[in-house]
Amino acid sequence: MRAIVIHGKQDLRVEELPTPEPAAGQLRLRIAYGGVCGSDLHYWAEGANGEYVVREPLVPGHEVSGTVDLDPAGELAPGTPVTVHPATFGTPEPGIEDRRHLWPGGAYLGSAATRPHTQGGMSEYLLVRRDMVRVLPEGLPLRRAALAEPLAVALHGLTVAGDVAGRRVLVSGSGPIGLLTAAAALARGAAEVVATDVLEGPLERARALGVHGTVRIGADPLPAEAFDVVLECSGVPAAVSPALAAARRGAVVVQVGMVPNEARPVNLAPLVSKELQLRGSFRFDDEIDEAIELLAAHPGIEGVVTHEIPAQRALEAFAAARDSAASGKVLVSFGEETR
């Protein structure tokens, strides 16, 4: 089978690997699409994602959709359209029994956090446990379904923030996660959603999703003390201080974008003087089910996808995803759409 394999920094190859055979409790999927995520880009461009270093060949990818190829249990017929919850959860700990995504010892598709690495879904075939599979509703195409995992990340950020219905929401950063966070906030009933970015291309994509306003950082002023909820999705440490300044008194600020694992200066004075709540958001628990429902109900969310590139041109796909001015979500395709 064809697979995209990262061997280290700037070393990405399209290779032929053995087609895997499912063990007990597993299914084999035929992958149609894999989305290029920020972590995939870090593994390719830097050979590491934060503290997690590529120490052996790694198939990236955790944003996938496809069809059932083989279910030894006979429960799902070949050709059944699906997406995948990419996490296997670890060991419960007191106080976080209801937050499986925080349990230690878990794993995630396409991650170098484990040894051996947890291989991802950017391959023609993928083995997964049955409980990781989500059957798609009728009418949801595989191309759009590839957005289920990143949309679940966005929805979890909103879950961490609390109810946004009727509230003013600022989304800092209009990359793929920021765009999906804006779409999710609109779907959950926010009264106003404003998106920011330093580039015009991402802001154009945000406006196409229906946000109420955009702010180009460096060119337009960011309103101070104006928002009930702020979701920082850029992952740029320099964006945290403006996010705190834009929050109204008593507001909630959620850090959704992954930031570098290093000390960076942040002005915390507004956190104290306005009694803000600064919260972190990590991956998601079960929001992928809501994400699938939203994708089925709101076809326009697919506008986040700007590129679809065949797997044999994987380097081109990763380079396109790195160009945030020109690209939103980049999908790598492994086969033709079946629905």
C-alpha cells in the first residue's frame, strides 16, 4: 500500500508498505482523505512536534475519512463510509474521570509521543479499533467528513469556554482551526463572531463562513474589553496578550492553538484587573460526534478546504499547508470520492 512516511526533519517520502491485516477487534479502512494538521507540518519541517521527536519512520495523519475495507466481525459492510476518532485513552485519574482525553498513557494517530510511534492515517489502508470508527450519516461526503477531527478540536475549545449562545466571541487566528472554531461558534448560537489574522487570505475565508466581522492585526485596531469569550487559535505566543486585552471584564479566554513548550512573555495584568478566566483546551473527548452532525447539517463548512492534492504529490501538499496566506485546510487524497 502507498503511505506517506516522515523519516526526520525535511525527509518525507511516499513509500510502499505491507497492507496490514486486522487483529481481533480491529477493522481495516480504505482511506480516501487525510487532512494536513499543524502537528504533521512540525514533524515534517522540524523533525519534532514540541518535545515529541521523530525517532523512527512515522506515518502522519489523524484527520481521516474513508470506507470500511474489511471487518472480520461482519458488523460493517465493505464500502461503509466512516471517519475515525484518533485517540485511544489511557488510565483514569481521580478528578478527571470524565475527561478521557487528559488521562495519562493514551495514544493518538500519527504521533511520535509514544515509542514505538503511533502510526497515522496517511496511507491507503489503516487498522483501527471498532470503537474508534464513526459511521457517516447519509449525504455527508467523505471530503467534508475529513474535517470531523479538527472541527471536534474547535468544538472542545467552545466546550471549555462554556455556553456561547447570545455572546460576543473573538476568534484569534484564522488558520484551519480558527476557521472551524468560528464556524462552530456560529453553529452554537453566538450573537457575534469576529475573526482576526495578520493575513488577508485567512480573513477572506473567515468572511466566507459568515463571521460578523474581521480584524487584520497590524492594520486594524482590535477592540478592547469587547468580547465575552475569546478563543486564541493561532498558537502564536505574541497573540495571547492582545487576546487578554480584547476580553471584557469577567470574560473567559481559551487557549486552543498549541503554543511552544518554552517561556514567552505575556502581559498578565488584564487577567488580574479584569478577573479573567484563562483556560487551556487539549484535543477533545467525544465532540467528534457533534462535529459529524454539524458537517452534515452545514455544507458550507467545507469551504475551509482550499486544496486537495493526490498522495503521490505529498510534498506539494505539505508545502501548500505551510503557506497560510494561500491555504486553509489541505487534504491529501488516496482515492476517488465514493459518495
